[in-house]
Amino acid sequence: MAIFSQSASRPGASTPVRTAAIIAVTSGLAAILPILWLVGSPVIAAGFMAAALIVVGAVAAWRMLAPSPVEPARTVDWDLARSLAEASAVAVAVTDRAGRLVCANDAYEGLFAGFPTPPGLPIDAPGVAALTDAGRQAWRDGQARIDRLVSAGRRLAVTVVRSGDAADLLVWRFALARDEDLSDDVAALIAGDTGNRLGASGIMVALIAPDGRVRAANRVLRARAIGQDDGIRGSAGNGGTIEGSDFARFLITDSRGLVRFEREGLGGQPLRVLQVPFLDGEDAPVLIVLLDDEDDAPAIGASASAHVRSLVSLMPFGMALVDRDGRFLQMNDAFLRAAGVDGAAPPLYPGDLVVREDKTAVADAIRRFAGGATHSADMAVRLKGHPDEPVALTIAGARGLGDASVLLSLKDNSEESRLKREVAQATKMQAVGQLAGGVAHDFNNILTAIIGHCDLMLMRHSPGDSDYDDIHQIRTNSNRAAGLTRQLLAFSRQQTLRPQILQLPDVVSEVSNLLTRLLGETVRLDVSHGRNLGPIRADPGQLEQVVVNLAVNARDAMLGKYPRGGGTVAIQTRSVTAADVRRMASDILPVADYTALEISDTGHGIPPEILPKIFEPFFTTKEVGKGTGLGLSTVYGIVKQSGGYIFADSKPGEGALFSIYFPVHAAAAVTRAPTIRAPAPKPVELWGSGTILLVEDEDMVRAVAERALTRQGYTVLTAENGEVALEVLDRSGRPDLLISDVVMPTMDGPTMVRHARERYPDLPIIFMSGYAEEQLRKSIDLEHVAFLPKPFSVQQLAEATRDALTGR
């Protein structure tokens, strides 16, 4: 509908002025001529002319200055709009910018049982949301459409159009979907003369809604089903009607699978039931045709039982047929696999598949469904083959399938169980990793204090002293404990890495001499490198630890096969292209270019039941006291922290193969791995001067660090957290160096440093922490700061302090 509006244009101001002047002059001449003729005096005639000009000018000025009448705004005749909407066969409604319903036709009222305002119609929540989005789209784009909207069981197509002179109205059109129109036409045909003609030929027909209720039925079916026919609707015997009633309750099935009308009883005429799906979709209505079965044959007789069994055997999911006595009639292969039983000796009863505690529940359910229960049910049962994992057993009554009375379905959830175990394993590994990282952090603080005090005591003793060896032994054991914490951090992927762009063969070459000594003379080391290897980005020191751990683990694994030593450890590097990864069809390895490192041995191999556990922390097959169980878990953590992937494969008696894939780093220049050489000599003189602010929440660490720095000649100010440190800065002014822990209560180190840098932008900073630098990188995202990982020695603390003060 269109609404038109008009606005009157006001003439210009010059036109009334000219008109008034002409009228005034004409009036003056008209007045002066008679006076001049009658009196003969020009003076008197001129006076009359002036008076005429004044009067006529005043009238013209009043007319010109008076406000012109305003034409009233044109209003919309909504009665006319409604009449025009009534001419449409579809439901139409109009809403304004405020969302108010201003017009709707009778079809709209009939469709929604009143005049609700779109989008708040009597439909489900997703439908309301879809209408809301369509309204927004129409306001924005001018129109919107919804192809499918369900209201009261009917499928609608909705069109929303922005309209009006000011584009401030929305026109909503609700039309029945094409298939809904077809189903309505079929329902009308069934209930009309066409249905009567079918009934005269002995054909009973009904249109059944997706929920199983009758939408329409012809006269002969109504008469047979409810015993009477009152034209369109009839009594269903209990005050109801056939239309809208559950169609299944009008039918019964006897022991032979014959279908009859429930009203006629077991002595009634058997029926043949045909289903005609004339529309696509799961929620489309179905046409049901009933024919009298003159042959008195079951719906599916003995001749068809073989076809049913063939169909069951071809099903891709586990199915089984059970007779009235609860015995198996048939099980397909999928059912046998899911149940974990041998097809050569299948069980006799379903209860034989489950554990003793579930036998009674399964038997009772089968007895209930064999007695006529119609609805299916799911049960959680535990099979004898794997009682720790419950499976879903679906039980349903089977009618018209010959001797079968119960249908069982068992899902093969072995893959699902495997995925659940992997998820549980990953969750456990993550929890253990978090625990290991926290324990390593706290342990590093303790080791820092122990190592620091040992260093301070060693400064007061000389070699040969009675206490020197004991103190040195304590320090050595503390360093071993520090190595253990580094393994924990590597497993939890929280260690500090110094990645470089390097070639993997260079790392293997650097560590080959060390491997020769570690493996011994009886074990052969075979190293080979492929061509066109891409560069990778990793920490060379950590990669060397990976190679050493895997090689030593391979040596130990071959001792069972070669008690006196022997066997071969092979290390190979090769290039893996993206095409190779696609051919591998791995669910874990993303498609990309990789450089692979493979380490294999010729031992007995890893047993299949142990293979999934080898990367777990503290898992070891070695004797008590001969392994920590952190070797492979450390390798796993280093590889994953470096962005790589590691896989373990083993065949019994053929050794084990560990394959590691590192992504190729896209860089033009490649930095070779640094050659292992003796460290550069450190200056003996570490004494210094200046003021250092030391911030540490652990009392033992703060005490040993304060003593160590004081012995080096520095003036040390201490604080136990960030807030106290800022108060110290207020009292003492700018220090020469600030050394702070990262994680502290009340105020952490990075926050405190940011406040300090606001006052002193060039203040040197050293952060120390038991956590890895990478883990803390986001929180310590500050420029010109150094990082000192715990545990550290007095020497390392003095060197870091000297470097920070001298700007090295």
C-alpha cells in the first residue's frame, strides 16, 4: 500500500506588493475623476486620491501580513489500508517504528488467534529470534525473508518489507509454505469427495502428522476406526475425535503380526498397512493407506522373515532379535563386535552378555517389552568383556517380525571409549604439569637459599678444611635437586628456553661425541642425515637433552636383549613435506613442512599395554632406585614447548622408534648451533659499589641474597613486597639497581617496577623467579630488564648484578 503526502507552496513576497500597488493606484484614479468633474477643484480631488491610496494600501498590507492558512497534514486512512490488506489471501500486518501493530487483516487474526504484534507471536523462542533478526534486517536493508517458520504445527514463509512515505513502517506477510499448502490440499481431498470415492473402492486413507496424530481421514476409515461417521468428525469412543487423535491407538497387532482395528478386536478383518511419504523432511506429514488383507496373511509372514534377517545382518550398527522367551534369534556382526563375543559361540540369552549385577535389570526389561510395551528404552549396562566402561543398550518392542518380539541395539563405543581415555589422560597430564610447575617453583626458592648459604660458608672455608667437603657435598646434592626441578619444569613446559634458528644435523653432530661415551663401546651408534632439511627454531641446549635422553633410554631398553651390551641406536634426520603429511593422514599432525628427528633401537620393544603410558611423569619400568621416571616426560615437554610433535611406535621384538617433527622455520638466514666449548673466563673481581633495592617475599631467599650482595660491597635495601618497595623508594630515593621477584603477594614485581619506572625511567632491573621466563613474559613485558632464574648461586647473582650495573 502507498501513502502520499502534499505540501502547499507559498507565493513570493513581491507579487502581493505589486498587486497592492496596482489596486491602490487604480482606486485613486477611480476616486479622483468623479470629484474633479463634480467640484472642479484639483486640490480637493488630490485629497480624495490620497485618502483612497491610504485605505487601499492598508487593506492590502493587512492581507499580505496576515498568516496564510495552513493545510492540515494528510492522515492515513487505516480502514482503507485494512480493506486493501483483506484482498490478500495471506496474513498481513503493519507495524510502525515504535514496534506497534497499526493494521492487520482477518487472515492474520485467524492464523495467530488474535492480533499479536510481530515478532512476539505464539511461536517457539528460535522463531521469535528469527523474526526479530528479520525485522532488524528489514529496517536496515529494506526487506528480509524467512523461508521456514513453524507456528501451531504449520510451516510458514515470512516476508518483511519497509514501507511508507517516511520509510517508517514494516509490512509483514505470512504465507503457508509450499509443502504446507500441498498437505492442506491433500487433507481437503481426503475429507471430501475424493476420499469418498477411494472409500467406495475399499481404500481407507488418512493423513498423519509428524507427531502421529490424524489430520484428516476419509469416511470409511472413520467408520471402521470409531464405529460411526458424523460427516467430518466422529466420536472416538471416549468423547474425542479421530482428527487430532493418536492414529496408533486405533490399531492392534496379534501374536502373528496381523494388524486389525482395535474396535473390531482380534476377530476383525486383518489389514495391510501402506505408508506413502509424499513430502520430504522428517517433520512432513505421511499418507497412510489401509487395505483389507483378503489372504489373511501376516504383515510380515514367514516368507518375509528371511528378508528381515538379511536386513538386520546388513545394518552398520549392532542389532539383535529376541523371541518372547528371551532367547536370541539373530545377532549381526556389528552387535557381536560391540558386545565383544565370539561369533562361533554366541550367548543364548541377553543376560549372558552383562555382568552379574545387571542380569536382572536386562531380563525384566526384555520381559516387559515382549509383553507389549511400545516405547523404546535405553539402559546403561556393563559388559563382561570390559566391565569398567558402561555401554548403552536400547530395547524396543518388535511387532510383525515373525517370531521376534524384542529388538536390541548395542552401540560399538570402543572408539568413543578410547577418546574418553585420551581426554582423561590429557586432563591428568595437564593437572600433573600444573602441580609439577608449582612444586618446582617452591622447591627452587628452597634450593636458592640452600645453595646460597653453601656458597657463603665455602667463602669462609678452604679446601682441606674438615667442613669444606661436607658443605661442598651439600651444594652438589642441591645442584642435583635443581636438575630434577628443571626436569619437572620441562615436563610442565614451564622452563626457560633460549630458542635459535638452527639446523637439526648440527645439534646431533655436536652431541655425537657425548653419546659415544654414554652408550659405551658395545653399542653401535648409527647417524644419518637427509637432504634439503629446513631450519627449525628451538633451544639447542634443550634439543641436546632430548637426543641424550632418548639415546640413553634406548641403551637401557636393549639391556634386556643384550645383557652384555650390544645392539644399535640409529639417529636419522629427514625432511617431511606437506604432501608427505597428507599421505600420513594423521589426526594430530597439522599439514605443514617439517624436519624430522628419528631415534630407534634394536631392543625388545615396548609392550602395547605400556606404550600409552611412557610419557607420563614418574612412570618407569626400571628397577626401584634406577630411574626417576622423568626422562621421557622431559623429552615430551621440551618437544611440545618447542612447537613440535613426538610419536612412539614399537613392535614386540623389533625395538622402538621415536619420531619427532619440528615445524620448518620460515627464515632466510640460518644460525648454526653454537659449538660446545669451554666458557669464557669470568673476571675474578666481582666487587662493586652502589645501592641495590632487593624485593623478595621469601624470607630465606631475601636473607641469603642480601648477605651475598653485602659481601660484594653493595649497600642493600630490602622489601618483602611491591608496596613496601615503593615506600622504600619514597624514603631513600633512586637506587642504582632494583632486583625483584616476579610473583609476590599484595603487589607483584612487574606492577611495582612500572611505578618505579614512572619516577626513574632509566632504572636497571633484574627479575628473578622460580617460574620460567616464557611463562612470565606477558607480565614482565618491560624494556631493558634482565632475568635470573632460580635457583642461582652467589656467583651467578654477583655476575648478574655486575652486568646490570655496567650495562653488559
